[in-house]
Amino acid sequence: LESLILLNNYKNIIEIGVNAGDTTITLCQAAKKVEGHVYGFDMWDNHGLFNQFKQSGNKKEVENKLKNAGYNNFTLYQKKDVSMILSLYIKI
């Protein structure tokens, strides 16, 4: 992933399904080299038709992990954040 970002000089990187943030660290590392930004999205909540999929990962823990690794070139969105943002642009 890092090679693709560097080769194409991508400035805006989107990750859907951040979970614990392991891949996000690699994306932030690459984004830093091209002065880019990583936008990460995850549920970080129980989900599925019957809530059969339990929460995995945590937004605050991932933010701390990335900051402790020395990155500040990211924005993380949780399901509730995305719903609020979309409501500004989409009238239902």
C-alpha cells in the first residue's frame, strides 16, 4: 500500500474498516511522505442484521496508537460521525 501511495503521489487516502489501526499506521507513514492525509472509517460498534458482530477495535485507542507513533495526518470517523456528516448533504 505504501508503494502505491508513493508511486501515485496520493494526497487523500481513505481506509474503510480501520479496526485496531494496524494498516492505518502504514497509510499514515506513506501519507506523511507525500504530505497527504488519511481518512479512516469504521463502525466501532456491534453491527449486523441481528447485531451478531461484536465491536472490534475502538476509535479512541486507534487515535492514541497513531499519535503515539508520531502521526497527526489522519481523521477517524465512527458510524455515528458518518451519519451526522451525511445528514448535512443528503436530505431524506
